Amino acid sequence: MAKHTYYYHSDTDDVVNSHDQSYSLPDDYTILPTSLGAKIWSPIVRVIATILSWLYSRLIIHIHIIGKEKVKKVKDQGYFIYGNHTRPVGDVFTPLIIFPILNFYAIAAQANWGIPFIGKFVMPYAGLPVGHDIKQSLKLIQAIKTVINKKKGIVLIYPEAHVWPYYTKIRPFDPTSMHFPVALNAPSFTMTTTYHKPRFGKRPKIVIYIDGPFYPDLHLNRKKAQIKLHDQIWDTLNKRAKLSNYQYYNYKQK
């Protein structure tokens, strides 16, 4: 039996609020800080976060990962990851045990910068804040270009935007979510979190599937290329999500 029920009006509802949901970064906020302190602290916090993630993911909740080896196909190249957003904390840290950590970044809502400790000591070094206006959005675009083209790094995107804990389906997202892979001609992977009946207890067994790489079709115009890539990502996420066989939380539409 499900442990909790979430009620929602539409697929775009935010059913979980962060510590400071209205938190906003100032316009002069620096994405990808380059100060000496940032250069020293960034690898340190990444290693610490990865160790904690490994301990939590492997020893406590026993996450199983399938397809991790597929990312080796794009070695020495920047790429994107698209995942379903179903774990408020896990979606931040679990990817660190799957993908290379030194140039790993996640696009996230600015509210995450308002979370105590994480917002100050983690997000500035591995987070790319969604812009609230044109000026901030342009800064985000430039930062993503730097990560993919110059750093040969990784950008994680949760196209559903809002986290729905333990949700077992894929919520609709717009083809414009594929803007960056198409514009930068970069490959993409999917990271689908699925939930399965546990052998003991009530919390579900978690299995994460990695699929890809998916490449934009350069023979199409930008809009059609986004739609084609969107459909590939969407179909793959849905195919994997259907493997879930355990519903830990209920979701009911009002």
C-alpha cells in the first residue's frame, strides 16, 4: 500500500517545496566561478559529495545501475543527460557515482541555492541556475557552451522541471528541452530511475538505466531536429519507466 498521496492539478505542478522556494540569485551572480578559492574547493566538494553519494546509494539504499558503460562511447566529448525527476536529494547526488565528476554540472532551479549548506557550498560549483529573466538566461546559455565545448563536460537536465517523489511515469516536456544538444551538436543520454518491489520493507528497490548516445539530426532544421531528438529521449524514458512495478507514493489529480 502506498505510504503517501500527492494531489495535483496538472503535470507541471510543484508538489514539493524547497527550504526557500522563492529564493533568487542576484544578477551579478557568477556561474562557473574561476577564483583561486573556487578552483581549490570545486574538486574537493565534488570528491566529498561523490563519497557520500556512494555510501548512501550503495550501502544504504542499494541502487542498481544498468548501462553505465555506454558513456564511454563519447569519451573526451561534452554531452547531456536527461533524467526523470523523482528523488529530491538522490537526483542531486546519485549521478556522481555514474558519470565523471570533475566537469559534471546540473541545471537547477534557483531555489536550490537557498537550501542551507548545499546552496552555498555545493551548488555554486556544480550547479547551473535557470534564469529568471533574459539577462540571467543568457548567462546560463554561455555557461553551458563553456561546459560542453571548452571543458568537455557533462550537463544534467531534468526536463520535467519539478520533482515528484517516487513517481513511476514520465511527465510531458517540451521539445525546446533539446535546444542545447541540437545547437551545440552534442550527444545525449537518458538516465531513467525505476522503482521495484522490495524483498524486505516498504521502500522500493531502485534501478537506474543509462541509454544512448543520441545524436541530433543535422540534416533537419533546428526545430525539427529538436522534435526528433525529443521523441527519441521521450520514448526511451517511457520504455524504461514502464519497467517500474512498485508504487511507493500515490498521485491523484484534483
